[in-house]
Amino acid sequence: MTISDPILTLTQWLSPAYPVGAFAYSHGLESVVEDGHVRDVCALRKWLEDVLRYGAGANDARFIAAAWHAETAEDVIDIDATARAFCPSRERLLETEQIGVAFGKVTDAVWAQATGKLTYPVALGRAAKLQGLPLNLTLRVALQAMMSNLIACAQRLAPIGQTEAQGLLRDLAATCCDVAEDAADGDLSRLSSTAFIGDIASMRHETQYSRIFRT
């Protein structure tokens, strides 16, 4: 495998063109925009940094790493069960299940492997291991893709321009690298979430009357 192969594989898996439907999920962001908590790029920056460091970003990175380190299929199943249990709302569970199943279906067909029906971060970590992709690179690209998706959602919900959006994604790169490094051991005993407003936002979105995203 040449040095460019893992990069190209990950950018394919994690690009908006990959048929996993991630663009349909706002991770509760639509709810906070509706409530007026995120109105501009400054508020969005704070929101995304908290998601990365203290919420789903950090935890998904740990699940990716744990699945990558897993030695047996039984270990992967246990990790996946923990990932499901850690979802704070029905919508967040729906999101990770549906994206994970779509990712596994396409990746298994194209790369001729057996990822299985797993939650999204577990499916990604397992697939990366099966393809021999470097863990740290996988984590960094996955976190940047998560931020890119949420920023794209915000652009459809709030007055945030393309230049502001791309500047924000660039600025979050260092945080993505920090979170990736911290999560690389895959130690699930260190799982925690203090992004409580984000969790509540995903719950509120379940009953939001007018919406364009599934979560």
C-alpha cells in the first residue's frame, strides 16, 4: 500500500459523495438554531468545539479507536453495544444506526469485506482496521468530516457564508488533531459526555414541528 492509498480511501469513505446520507443529519444542531442559540459563525464555533471536546466528537473517536483495536468479532459486538447504550436520545440512536448500516453495506460491497451492521463509528473503525488504515489518520479525517457535515448543515439553517464556513473548518483542524490523539488508545472506561445542551437539543428535535433534517 503506497502512502497515498489510505488517504484516498478515507477521503472517499468520508466525503459527502459517499452514500451514507450523513448530510441528512444535523446532530441536534437544527434545534438550537431554531431556538436562537446559534445565529452566527461565532456561536457555531463554540458549539462545534464543545461537541468535539466534550460530546459526540470525542466519544465517537473513542469508539472508532476501540473498534480498530478490537481483536475479535465478539469484541466488536461488545463495543457496538456500548456505542448504542451511550446514545442520549432516540434520534441520535437512529442517526448512528442508519449511517452505520449504510456505510457497512457500501463498504463491504466495494471492498469485499465483512464489516457488518454496526453503529457508524464502530463500523468505520472496524473497516479501517480490515483495510489496514492508520488509526490516527482515520480519527483525524473522521473528526474533520463530522465537523464539515455539521458546518454544511449550519449553512442551510443560519446566515453563514462559504468563506466563514471554510475558515471555521480550518480553525477546527487543530482541535480535531488533539481529540484524535487523546482518543487513540480506545479506552472506553474514559467515555464521558458533558455536552448536555447538545444532548437536550437532540431530544427537543424529536418533537420539533418544522424541520429539514432527520436529527
